[in-house]
Amino acid sequence: MTTSCKDQKDLHSSLKELTNGEIINDFRCESCNKKVDVEKKMSVKKLPNTLIVNLQRLDFDMETMQPKKINDKFEFPKTLNMRPYMLD
């Protein structure tokens, strides 16, 4: 699982942003061939025995046209409840 740490202070806020979802307007439905609004959402279906979280710590700086490393403080909980980020 890869999550961004840009503008996030901890793992919970980063996972929440990752699983919030987004509305895609004018998506063309293949079955009815009409444009519809759909929600794209990421969630965890089943937890593995070991969960590895990869933090995306690089951001592209459009002014310098270079990747920029994010060195902000980022907190991890001692225990992690994944229920809010899982498929209902």
C-alpha cells in the first residue's frame, strides 16, 4: 500500500485521504454508452498477515522541475485500526 505524506501529519490522516474517494464527471459507461458521474474509491478488502506501508515522500517541484523530498514530521501510531479503511 502506497500513501502520500504530503500535507499529512500522521498515518491516519494519510490513509483517510487515500480512501476518501473522488467523483469523476462525464465517465463513459461501456455498457450503456452514456456519460455518467462515478465515484472512484480505494479500500482494503482483506488484510494480509503483514501490512507494509510505503510512504510517498517525493513531490515534483514545478518551479525547479526537480523532485523534492518531503522531510516533514510524520507520526505513526503504536497500534493501527484498519477497520475505517476497509471495504464494508
